[in-house]
Amino acid sequence: MKVSLIGCGPGGRGAFTDEALSAIGSAQAVLGPERLLNVLAGIPGEKEEGTAAVYPVKTYTEDALNLLRRLAAAGDVSSACVLYSGDSGFYSGAGRLCILLDRLTAEESFETEILPGLSSASYFAGKLKESWQDWRLLSSHGRFLNIRKEVCLGKPVFVLTGGIENGLKLCYELIETGLSDLPAAIGYDLSYEDESVEKDSVWQIAERLKELKKRIPVFRDEKNGENAGLLVMLFYPAPHKSYPNAGIPDREFIRGNRPMTKREVRALAMAKLQPAETDVVLDIGAGTGGMSIELAMYADLVYAVEKEEEGIRLLLENKEKFGAWNLLPFKERAPEVFYGALRERLKNVNAVFIGGSDGSLSPILGALFAMAPDARICLTAITIETLQEAVSVLSGAGYETDITLVSVSRSVKAGEKHLMKAENPVYLIFALPPGRTISADPALLG
């Protein structure tokens, strides 16, 4: 059996390519979501009644594969088309189905071809009269997308949302982090009669989506589970400062009268923790946010916990100054923070920095062991007693520890000469949970 996997564009009648229509017109069976089948049925001269068997099916699942195998086994169908929204190579199930068909045995072989379609990204860009060559092309349909981080990367972010509900979620996340006024655009029901393309602030876009949500059912196609409202979004880059390496100069931070983890200690702590772009990091005792900002430059998401009002104020000011929009500050105490409203969020943490414990180090570590048992931990200590407590608790829980004493002296002018002025020595304790060893994980040693 010959199988054509077809990208149908955004879905409206005018978005089908001639090549797609020709293949559909000569096929004996057409598989696809009801939305596309209904549009196709309304195109004069194409897929007229009796010319092809039509099968509503979720083409991104193995349902399509099983149906094609049954049709081939029956021997009544020699050619079939499988329809996909958008372009067949852009977050489409076409590639996966093609691989599954090509893996079948010789006795059950299929001749496959992929016919690309018009992507919603290029269609949307045309409507906005913009070039899309520098856009970050992403999807939040059935997958996690941290939009807070994405808007920090210096390029417009195009998102296939999968529906209005996901679009609202993205807007709310940006509003929560302080980007209500960020420019954005939506493309609703692109290529259909009720197509809508609008540009505004994230706040106004959210209001518009709430209006649209009231006017449409939860699902347009309950049988295939398609979320109502065919929605794509574009978020423009947020103001953001970036640094090529860890160790942002102390003078860059708004500090007030609050103490701050110094540059050299921050740089070494970053080398120990090695925050990756997929990491969710917790900073306990965040203070003015020096370490939180450093972490946000590299990690996916950073939760900063600080108990003092002044510290939170300075942290928020530094967040805005640096454009660290993937940093979420919370005025909370530790370990109480693990048992409150943030409990569910903190379950995803896989790296922790403790810059201050306010005398509650043991309870904090105990809560971390229970809440984030796989997280690597880095903490600072300036007294021997705190060092002893940290190593005792971590070792007792089976963590392997690595201890570094950082002693930094900085030059100060004395007339025409320079003297070295010492900072307080700081202990850095890095720990890996049971089952992971530092000697076998050299990348984490810095």
C-alpha cells in the first residue's frame, strides 16, 4: 500500500497545497482528525462522496498505524493519505508514523512519502509582516515549556499552544514573573473564516484569550480530543543582561546595607553546582539575590527564598535590573517553605544552594532530603560549628561531601601603594545524594 503523510497547513481551505489535494483526490482511504476531514469535504471537486473511505483518527497515535495495517490486510485499499495539521516536519506526528511503517516486515511493507505543508509559523509571520528566520520555534502542546526562561534568550519565541487554555497559562506565567507589559501576538484559527491576528501586551493578550474562551466549547472535536481554539503565540524578547561566565562583579548588584555572597565565592559555587539549562534550582537565604541571579543565567528556573522584607525588595530590584525573569522570589522562611503553598513546586528541584540558614540548617537539610532526595546541594559556612553541623548531617544521610575553604584578599590603595585586604574565609560544602559519587562525576567538581 502507498501511504502519503500530508501536512495540511493551518487547516483552512486555502492552506492545502496542490500536491496535497492531488494525492488526496487519488487516494482510496483518507485518515485524519475530523477538523481536517470536515474542511476537506467542503472543497469542491475534492474527495467527493464515494471516491474515498474517510476515517476519523488521532494520527499522532498508533491508531493510524493499526488502521492502515487492517486496510492493507483486507486488500481493498492500495493507496491512503494521512492528514496532519501544519507542516509534516514541525512538531508533527508524521515522522513517527513514517518510522513505524518503515519498520514493518517485508510481508507487511508500505511505500511511504511525506508531503510537507504550510507551517503555522510561516503563515503567522506573513500575517504579522515579519521575518521568522530568527524565531525560536517551540511547542507547549503536551510538553513542558518554561516561557520565563525562553523570553530571556534574546529572540522572539513562537509557540504552538494546542489551545486557548495553554495560551492563558503561558501569559499567566509571564505576568507572575513581572512581564505584564511584554509585547506579544496571537494567531487564532489561522486560515479559517474567523481568523484573528492581534498584537498587544501580555496582559491584554490574556484578557483577549479569556474573552475567546467564553465563546467556544471546551473541545471542538471531543472524539479526537482537540483542544478548542487553534492558537499560536509569539512572545517578543524581554530585557535581559547576560554574562559569558559565572562571577558577575559585585558592583553590578543593588546591595543596600545587606550582606552578599562575594564574586569569587559565587563563581566557585557555580563551578560546584554546575547548573544546567534544564535544572530547577532552589536558593535558600537568597539575600539581595547575587547567587540567585547567577543561577538564573544558566538554569531553567530558580526559586529564591528570603525571609527579610529588605532582602526581597533588593532581590526584586536586581531581578528587574538583570532581566532574570526565570527567577521567582518568595518571602518565606526555611524549612517552613517546604510545607506551605510552594510544596508542589519544590518537588521538581534538582539543585540547591544554601547561602543562609538562620540557625535552622539541620531542619532545612532534613526537609530537603525528604522533598528533593535526588538534588545536589551546595552551601556556605563561615563558622567551624556550621561546617561541622553540615558535614555531620549530610554524611549521616549518606551524602558524599566535598569541602573547599575559600580565602580571598582584594587589593586596596594606600597612597601610591596597594595593600591586600582579606575577606572572611568561607567554607563551601558540596554534596551529592546517596548513589552518586563525586569521584565518578568530575564535571561537578568544577
